[in-house]
Amino acid sequence: MSHRPFPGRRSVLRGSLAASAALSLPTALGAAPAFARSGRPKAGWGVQAGDVTCDSGLVWVRSDRPARMIVETSATESFRNPRRWHGPLLGPGTDFTGTTPLRGLPSGEQIHYRVLLADPDDPRRTGEPVTGTFRTASAKRRDGVRFVWSGDLAGQGWGINPELGGYRIYDAMGALDPDFFLCSGDNIYADGPLTETVALPDGRTWRNITTEEKAKVAETLAEFRGNFRYNLLDENLRAFNARVPSIIQWDDHEVTNNWYPGEILGDTRYTEKNVDVLASRARQAFSEYFPISTLRRPSGRVHRVQHHGPLLDVFVLDMRTYRNANSTDDQPTDAQGILGREQLEWLKRELSRSRAVWKVIASDMPIGLVVPDTGDGKPNIEAVAQGDPGKPLGRELQIAELLRFIKHRRITGTVWLTADVHYTSAQHYQPSKAAFTDFEPFWEFVSGPLNAGAFPANTLDGTFGPDRVFLKAPTTANVSPAGGYQFFGEVDIDGGSGELTVRLREQDGTVLFTQVLQPGRVGQ
């Protein structure tokens, strides 16, 4: 591996946090600030970075009161000769959250940053700075790329359990010193209230940290915001956010289970039955709590391409906003599908334009795994595959169109990554085993959950010929994180050979499965 030897983020973070209380920092007016005292803005939810490219990044923070966001960057954690960036005024309209774009950064370098929150009426009154770091993408292929991915946080009644050390999986992911973290959706469980205790099958008791907003399903904007704040109570997650930038997508539980546009809920827990109303509130909270620049544009898109140097482009899909209604999914024609026509054409166009060696398709739902939706008592389908191993039907028609496009345009280096089903597996799709054959072989890797219930494996649909090469899943439903079965994946792209190595890992970082892929191939 020719990955550039940058300093480990864990050591950087420890040093930065230890030093932050003793630093003498300039304020917006150039005078030495007074540190956090009563009445001064505080950033107790930590910092995050996202949208990191070769020369830019986006920094996030939340204040506890109105404040002006100021970011300073430096090549070293001593912050000698820092560069200053003036951010927005944080107020109740965004739940006191905000982001500041950083541009003109050096490529392939560790960027140290600190966020100051200044009293909007007196810029000399600032809170204690909060520090973070991230590595910009390298414009040099030889430096390589490493990232981790997973999804599904605090679901099925399993929240932050202090007795188990909280969200420990973030420590294992951070230990790999990744360039970024790809979250494949279900960043919160807005439809999953938490109780203080849960009885486990072995007689033990699971204990949750609880908050007012997590006591019921989220319906109001304030309740959705509270769900995002809940996860930031975990110190492992805050520390991880401060040293690893993110690429975030969403799935269903940011709103409610298995939702689709136009749905009217029959769930008696909800007084607001219109899913479109809930989704609008959830989207606002989602855009406030993650550093995603496309959500701040007029189009407000979750789907986007994240360019990470010459080796990697990440195509982030949105399988929620444009999907048709969940059904038996066996219709012979389906123009809307799970992506919508506009997003599908966007994806085809951007894939054909990409010059990156590897093109990761970040899908918030799997392609060939049958994911049912029986919430209303009907045998509906939640994802793409419906269990009929014959020719493409329903939402499969869009996937067939995309796979055919990749083959005939000879687009190289596509790899599918996803989460959603709460176990880890590797599927190899082969036209020789498929009912639909007009595509080149490809891999789909599944990893998760981060901290949620684990479930048995879903059945495979033979339309695209998936072969389950690896699987680890429980045999019973909703196994708590105390019972294991929490997973994440690692992708390591070698700068010399261009090889892409996927490792499926357990919560503690143990490698369960490894697959090496070769660059420059349409299919493999």
C-alpha cells in the first residue's frame, strides 16, 4: 500500500483537545479571546467536516445560542499563522447549526481547523474553540485512498448504552485513519423511540441514554432535530467526526420506516399522517445536521458526485425522494422506479463523464436482496428485487437499464456499496447465472449496522444472477449490539497498482472477508 503516511487522527485529536484550553487565539477583531464562560457561545455537539475534495471542505458546528461562526485553519495543530474564514450567523432558523466552506486548500495535506463561536453583539466575546482535522484528497494517484462505510445508527430500540461504552464501532473505524466515512443511510431512527431499559434474552438489561425527543416518533421539526442531536451525545461519534470527514446519504428511517412520496400513514403512533409533511421536516433537519453542500442549493439534492482525486468518484444515490409507491413491484413497465427518471439520467451522465479509476455507487438499498414491506399487511416490496428470478420487472427495469448502459459505454471500475439490511455480505452478480444477461459482472458489498438491531439474511433474487460469496448474519431477529453482529466495511485503493481491496469488518475491526479488484475493467 502506497498510502501517504500522514499522522494518525487519534493522536492529533488528543493533542488538539488537550491544547485547546491553553491556546491564545485571535478573535474576529484580532484581540486575544476570553474562553468559554457563562453567557458565551458553546459548541457542545462537536464539529464535522464534509464535501472534502482536493482543495476544499465544508465545516459544521452547532451553537447553544445565537453566534457568529468563525473557522481558522492551519497546516499544524499549533495553529501558527492561521487562515481565517468568516462563517454564517447561527440562529434558531437552523437550530443554531451552520457550515463554512473552505476553499483553496492544499491537495493531499492534513488540515487542522478550529471553530470559534462569537457573540453577534460583541465579537470579542467568544466561546472555547473546538478543534478538528481532515485530510484533503490527493491530486496524486500514488497517494492512494482509504475509506470506511456502514449505516443504521440507534435503531430498533438500541441507543447509546454507557455501560457498553456507547457507539464503540466509531473507535474501530477511526483506528484505520480513513480519508472519509461513507454513511449509507439511516443516520437516525426518527420512527424508533427509546426507553431507559430493555430486557435482553439472556437476562441482562440494556440501558439507554434517553431524551425528550426520543420518547416518541418524530413528527415536528423540533423532534426531528432532537433525533440528530441525540446521536451527538455519544463521545465516540463526536471524536470520530472531529477527525474523519463524511459523505452522508439518507434512507427511510430519517423520516419513517419504508416511506415513499405521497404515502398516508396508517401507523397509530402518528398524528401527522402525511408522509410528505414529515419528509419535508426531516429533510430540513437532515440538511442542518450534516455538512452537505448540495442540500443548501436551491435544488436541495441528496444525490451527488463526490470527487476524491484521480482514483475515486463516489456516486451518492437517493432511493427515497423520487421512488414510486411500494407495491408488489411486478409491473412490466416502470418509468419512475426507485430512482426517478431524472436521477437515473443524471447517474448515467455522470458515470460516463467520470475519469476516476474507481466509481463507487453508494446505494442506500441493495439491488438483488429481497427487502419486503409488509407494514400495511400487503406483500409489498421496499427495495428493488421482488423475488421473481425471471426477467426484470418493476424497479428492476431501471437497474437493468443502468447495468446495460455501463456495459455498452464500457464504463470501468464500478463497485456497489450499501447497508440497510443489518448484516454484512458480499454478492457477485454474474450474467451467466442471470435471467437478464446484458451486463458485465459486478460486486455489491453490504455492511452494517453501526448500532442497531441485527437481522437474518434476506433471500436473493436471481434476475441479475447474484452469488452470495460471503455472509455473516444472526439467525434471530433484532439481536442487540450487546450480542454482536455490528459491522463496517473498508475500501483501500493502492496508489501504485490501482487495486481496490474491500474488507468487511466486525465492530472491533476484525477482518471477516477480503476481496481484491483490479483496475481498468468494465466487469469482474
